[in-house]
Amino acid sequence: MRILLTNDDGFGAAGLSAALDALVGHEVYVAAPTEQMSAVSARLTIREPVVCRAASLPGAAGAWEVEGTPVD
């Protein structure tokens, strides 16, 4: 199964890695904010570009750090 995993706690959050570990055997892609973004989940970036950078995360088929909010 292909799964997109995201969060609002940021790319380096322990919970993101734990969720990825629980999904072993699936094709998991990760897209998460570069920084912790809890409590701003409804905020939308409209006046600046949303930058996505390819990243590496053990166990992920693909991963991206997003300079933006979770809704972006």
C-alpha cells in the first residue's frame, strides 16, 4: 500500500519516525514541515513561496521537508 505520512510537529519529530517504523512493509512517502508547526495547522502561506526540499529518512520511499505550514 502507498501511504503519505505527514505531521505538524516537524520533520525531525520522534513521532514521525515512530509512525514510519510502524508502517514497515508499505511504500511510505513523508512530507512534513521543516520546523515544528503545532497550533498553526490552519494557517496558509500566501505571500511567500512554499519551498520543498528532498530529504532522507530511513525507511521512507521518498521524503520532503516543506518550508511552510501543515496545510500547505
